[in-house]
Amino acid sequence: MIHGLKHIFTKFALRYIGVLVIAFVLASCSSTASTPPAQSTPKAPTAASTPSGTVLYQADWSKGLEDWHATSGWKITQNELVSEMKGDHGITIPYMVTASAYSIEVRLKVVNAMLGGAFVFRVEPTSDKDGYSATIAGIEPPGYKPKFNSVYPEALVTIRPSDDQQNTSVVTDHIMDNDWHIYRIDVRPGHIVGFYSDGVRMSVATGNKPIAGGPILIQTTTIQATISSIRIVTL
């Protein structure tokens, strides 16, 4: 009798332990299934900085002026860009700058001019960015001697629209000749635009908004100009 009771008790205990084990396993599986695996947070991509002195754009006229939106009065002679003397003639550099600090370098010489000639580098403003005009005006014919010593061509850079300009631009006398010169526009952080000739700053202007990267227009007025190179370089 006692042996029979032990046998029954043993079977019952084993069955109870088995139920507990199964319940524990099911609970563990349920807990594991309901907890999603940990996911790593993706890192925001970082923009690689472009080293100073990197050439972003170099003009190439070997294929003509198809992409330059040139008005009449421009032609290519011996791989150089030449403007007619009479009238206003505009041409647009086919490149939009996205860098925050850069130089536009134009190697240019004035071959001939009528009284009051000029050339300008201009970028129009947009809804959220300022533009600028970098101008040399009052260019006279070769050999012309002004009646007053103070009458010379003037260099000036201004912000467009003028209401956004934060400083008063300085006008600089610029004695012209028929030699090659490198005219440079520097755009720097702080909405600053500088205008240079052969490395010497002639004028500077500060805007109220970021400076637009283009389109960059070159316009001549009653001068015959020759341009041998245009390039855009990071600062």
C-alpha cells in the first residue's frame, strides 16, 4: 500500500515539475519575443570640407560659348574671350558656387575704350540671399589725360539690394593701362565680398544675408576687353 502511494506521489511530483518547466520556458520565450532588439542610432552624415586652394571651376572655351548665355558682341579669339567696344555686352559663367568661401579670379586686360567705359561682375539677389556688383567705371581711351589728377577710373563693390548693405563701401581710384591684370572677388563667411586687383584690395562690402553663388555675370560697357582665364577657387 505504502509502495503504491509513493509511486503515485512520485508520478504527480514529476508531472507538476514538468508543467512548471514548460511554463517557465514559455514565459521566457514570450519575454524574449516581446523585447525588440536594440538598434544603433544612425549618425548624421558630415560634409567633407574642401581644402583651401581647390579649383572648383576653370573656364574652357574650346567648345565655344554655348553654355555661357553670351549676348552679341562676344567672340573667342585664340582661346581668349574678347568683347566688342561699342555697347553693352554680357556673358554668364556657367557655374553655380556652393562653397561658403571662395574667389572668382578673372585675368583681363582693357585693349581699348570709349569715354566712360566700365566692366562689372554681378550676381543678382534671391529671396534668401544677397547679391553684389563689383565695378570699375570711368575707363578712358588709351593715352587719355584727365584735366584733373583726381579723375581716374573708380573701383567699387556693393551689395544688392542696397538696403541689405551693412557698411559704406570705399571707392578706390584705379589707374588703368593695357596690361593684363587679375581681378578677384572674394566671398567670405560673414556675408563679406571683397574686390581686388593683382592681390590689392580695392573695395569691400558686407551684406545682411548669405551671398548668392550665381549666376555670375560679366558685363562690359563701351570697352574692348580680352579675358584669358576665369577660375573659381576655395579660400
